[in-house]
Amino acid sequence: MGDERTKVVAAMSGGVDSSTAAALLKEQGFDVTGVTLRLPSYGDAPPDAPCCGVNGIEDARRVAGKLGIPFYVLDFRKEFEQSVVADFCRAYSEGRTPNPCVRCNERVKFGGLLTRAQAFGADFVATGHYVAKETDAASARIGLHMGRADDDQSYFLFSLSQEQLRHALFPLGSYSKDEVRRMARERGLPVHDKPGSQDLCFLPQGRYRDFLRSRCPEAFRPGLIVHVSGEVLGRHEGIGAYTVGQRRGLGIASREPLYVVALRPERNEVVVGEEAHTHRGEVTAGEANWVSVPPPREALSARVKIRYNHPGAPAEVTPVGDGRVRIVFSASQAAPCPGQAAVFYRDDVLLGGGTIEG
């Protein structure tokens, strides 16, 4: 429960989740200010783009008016370009498949926005993520718990620091998406039936390769497609058009389905093989961040998710120095993809995570 002295900046995208989060905070007694971040929109992104379009900003403004809270639009185009987009392009040039949502949460929402909110005198930044925050009474360490079932979004928050979490609020942690839509409808919020975002917020749907071609042409130099056996099977138009585990769009005739097994930017090669070749029993992850537990000195057992829609698999996670961990799975996993997040759980507790290196 908040009080009139507890000031919260609610990050409002114009969607149902962040709108309902702002409504709940106000009902709980917090002094809420709604803020929408103006982010860059590239190419022919329509005005109704979920996060960056004009309509999203206006939806957030309408909700703030309905709630009777102050509302501001902050220009974060430069910060987003430097913190998220540059990393996005660099990763593809290096043969990795990044997760820009992780970077955005760490560097923009709970980075730049938190800094600006504190300058305004706010105590917290709140978002509509489906995740629960809990503080351990003995250690004072802040932990994160998964949201409910399929709505959980903790995977995208593994890189947050203890300081960032200390100033974060997640009002939707105990609710499902259906319950949130019902609450939004009951409160008369005009976005209660608005569709959720399904793609990268800053690009037109399905157009990220066109964007990459214009921003990092070095990732689209023609090269060879090579089978794991060493046989040359064809040519590609740039490693930026491929990701590990990809099956469609290879342009190769084969009796058995072929998948991308690896990308070799140093040789400008796309390596393909049969499905079995995509399976890995062990990966290394860098930039490891520990959330609900202190950084371990020895191996620990965890359930590890190697992409957002991955169910998680039992594994042993061992620190190997320099912020890196070795992950050994109980059973091999299909297509761990360099650049994606490997996130560690124990039951519903997010232990930490890192970025898959290989």
C-alpha cells in the first residue's frame, strides 16, 4: 500500500497491461505519474505500432486522463538507439541473435527512465510486467518470482541489478492476462480489448531483416552455406538473414530437412545440418547476472530456459570466471542460440541468467 508521499512513475505504452498497472497503483494510494517513452520508429512503421506509434502515445494519454493522473511523453529516441538498436545491429553482424527486450528493460526502462524518475523525485518506476518481486527479510536481497503460467515475463528481467529492483514495482505479478483485461474493462479503461504486442516494438512487423540490411550491410555479404560434413551446399546473402535453429528459407534441396547449426562470421559461412546437429548438451553463457541469490562459487542445479517460449530444462550451472557460466543439461536441447538469454530458475524463483555464447 502506498501513501501520498510515495511517488511512482508508471511506464505506460498505451497497452492494457501498463494501463491496468497504473490504475492499480493509484487505487493502492501511490502518487502516480504516467510516462510514455517516445522511441525511434524505423521504416514504414504504422502509427498504431504497439509501443512507438502515435496511437500508442495517445492511448496512454487517454488512460491517464481517465485515471486523473499527470502524464508526460519523454523523448528516449537517442537513448534507445544507443542502448538497444546499436547492440541489436552489432549482434547480427557477429552471427548472434539478440533479445532487444532484455536490453531495453535493463538500459532504458530501469536504466535511463529510472534515473530521470529519481531526478523528478519519484521513488519507483512501475511497469506492466507479469512478474512478482519479493524481499528476503534476513538478507534484504530482492528476488523475482515468475508471473502466472503462460503470462510470465521474468525471462526478460534477468539482467536487472539489485539497485534497479529496489526501485521497481510490478503490480501485475499475481494476475493473469485474462484477469487484467477484466479489471481494465471494469474500470472503463479504453484499451481493455487492445491486442498485445507480438513483434519488435521499433520495427514494422516481420521487417527486421530489411532494417538490418540498411543499418549493417556488412552482415549481408554473400558467402557459402556449408554442411557440417564440410560439403559446400550453396550460397547465402548474408549471415544477418539467419539464426541458429532456422529451417525455412535456406534455399537448399535436400532429402532430409536441414537446419542452421552455426554461423561463422569470421569465415562468412552458414553451417547447416540435420536436426540432430542442432542439439547441444552444454553451452557457455556470458554477462551472468544473479538476481534472487548471491553469485554462487560452486555449481548449482537449476531449470534453464534458453528462449522465452522454452519450457526450461534441468541443468547444472557452474561459474567459470569473468562473469561466465557453463551450463550442462541433463538432456541435450534443440538449438541454443548465441545471443539469446539463458535464464536460471528454481521452482518459480528467478535465480539469474546470462547471454548464450556458444
